[in-house]
Amino acid sequence: MWRYFSVIATILAIFLSLYPRIVEIDHTSKGANDVPNSLYYQYSNDSDFKMFLKYSEMFTSEVDPDTPSQLVIIDRDIPSNLRENATFLMLCRNEDLFHVLETLQNVQDRYNNKYNYDYTFLNDQPFSQEFIYLVSSFINHGRINFGSIPSSHWSYPKHINIAKAEEIRHNYSNVPYGDSESYRHMCRFYSGFFYLHPLVKQYQYYWRIEPEIKLYCDINYDLFKYMRENNKKYAFALSLFEYADTIPTLWNNVIDYIRSENIDTMPELLPLLLNKHNWYNLCHFWSNFEIANLDMFDDNYRKLFEFLDLKGGFYYERWGDAPIHSIAIALYLRKNEVHWFNDLGYYHAPYSQCPQDHKIFIENKCVCNPDEDFSQTDLSCNRHFLEILPN
């Protein structure tokens, strides 16, 4: 009998010793309490991690439309190298899992195995245990954040007539994502809300990536460090013209905003967006790749977004986040705060940026075709941009 109770007591003691690691919330370990109400885990081994996933509540029922229902933080081995306060940022869904893993393999091999920066994954629905397990097991160093997007940031605002928006959407089927409802939610989220997410607010810089992007070259310097040391607030890889049919009233609304804010002096970057007739040229930085200082999204940016959001163009037209970011940059940043990374070998279907410098191409083991560099074509805005930017 005593032997029986001894065995039970031993098992209970082992379980209790594991319990704090399994279900701790607002853990006081390094940086964990930076995000209130988050579920935190310090990785120790695979079996312990599986127990954490099995016995922890990965998300809660939404009680506030402005609050994420899922905030999960996994800390892997603390990197020994000095790093900037920065993260990769990816918006994705559970069904994207294997495309995400392929992208992570590429980004890790080409860049992040040297620098060990954190990753932040956001989803309009909670991430599954499988997604969190496989992604976290794939990355050996740094912090991995998983979070849901508050429903108020991924839904129709009150001033939108949903029936009208649906009717209009059906008339946009002739342009990419023109008839997509979720694409519009995504563009509005990346225009006005992503920088407010508690997992993103941990950081000073972010590098946006997407499932299925590729880096075709080794990157042998720290891009985040470059941004800080050179006082850059925004960096891009590709630029192009927006489909005019998707933003028919955007520029007129921007003009109204400029007048309402009494912006009398010509912003020094506004020529990026003007043609020879002094009218909108449809150019924008392609935002599926961008590295930015989150200070860029300040009160001026928020006023611009809120002004444009009330016009309804995200839903009654098909305004994208790339034109919105580009307009804000043109209005509020200075020439020396914007940088073109021309040595990365970046690909997002259907376009690529490939180094034209032969020495860089060889040293960085690039595998892209320099003759297919989109930035050298007439469909790119780069030639116009580089007449203005000091790159």
C-alpha cells in the first residue's frame, strides 16, 4: 500500500514540476511579459514542447473585437550575436503551412541562420497546433510569435454598406483579386492596423515576407543594422504601377487630405508619385517586400489612413496597402530615409529583382537570371524613383 502511494506521489511530483512550463501565462522570463495576456513557452526539448501544445489553450473565445484571441510566444535558444530589435513579419493561414516552411528554409539558408532574427506570424484565424509545432521546430534560435488578428481589424467598418460593397466587388473580376473580399480586408489591415498588433509592437523594425517568396542570393550583411546605422525608415526591392481601375478616386482623396492638413510646402518625396503633368503616376513600392522602422507609422500616418479609410475605397474600389504606404512615404519621409536594396535577388510571383553587379552576383551565389530583373523594365517605377532617391 505504501509503495502504491509512493509511486503516485512521485508521478504527481513529476507532473507538478512540468506544469509551470506547460501553462504559464505572462511568464516573467526575458521579454515574455512585454506582451500582456500572451501564452509563453521557453523551448527546452521536443517532448516537452508537444506537452505544452497538448495541454495549453492555444486561443480563447473573443470577448473584445479589438483584442487578439491568440497570442503565443515561443522562445528558442537565445542568440549569442547582437541583434537589432527586429522581426520578420508574415501574414498567412494554416493551409499555407508547407509553403511557409519552404519560405522559411530559403530565408534561413540565405540570411537568417547568420543573424537569428525573430519571426512573427499573423492570421485572421487562430493558428493550429500543427502549424505552431512545425514552424517552431523549424527555427532553432530567437523568438517565434503567433497571433490572431482582432476581428475589428479584419472586417467591414461601420461606415461601409456591405451589400453595396459586394455588388461592386463582382464588377472588379477583371483585375487581380478584384472580386476578393478577404484581399480587401488584408489591404486595409496592412494599411492601418498591423503596426498596432501587440506582437508587432515589441519591435522597432520589421521585414515583411510572404509564403512562396524567394531570396535568390546570399545576404552577407545585417539589413536591419544597415537600416539603423544609416537612419533609413523604409526600404524596398521592387516597384511598379498600380492598376488604375482599382484606385479611380484615391489620388483625388489624397489631394483633399493635403488641403485639409494645410500641407503648403511640396514634400521632397512627392515627385516619386508625380508624372510630367504633375499628376499621379500610379507608382508604388511593392509592399510584399518592405523593411521599415515602425516609427514611420506615427500620428501623421494614422491621420492619413483614417481620412482615406472613411472614403470607403478599400471596399467600394480595391485600394491596396502598397499605394497607401507609398503615399505616406512621399508625404512624410525624406529622401535619405528611403533605400533600395538592389543586391538581394528577391522574387515574388511573377517578378524578380536580380543583382546587375557581376561581382555581387558571384560573391553572393545568386541563382536568378540578371536579364529577367524586373526593375530594369518599363513596367517598373525604379528608373523614375532613382532619379529622386539618393541610392
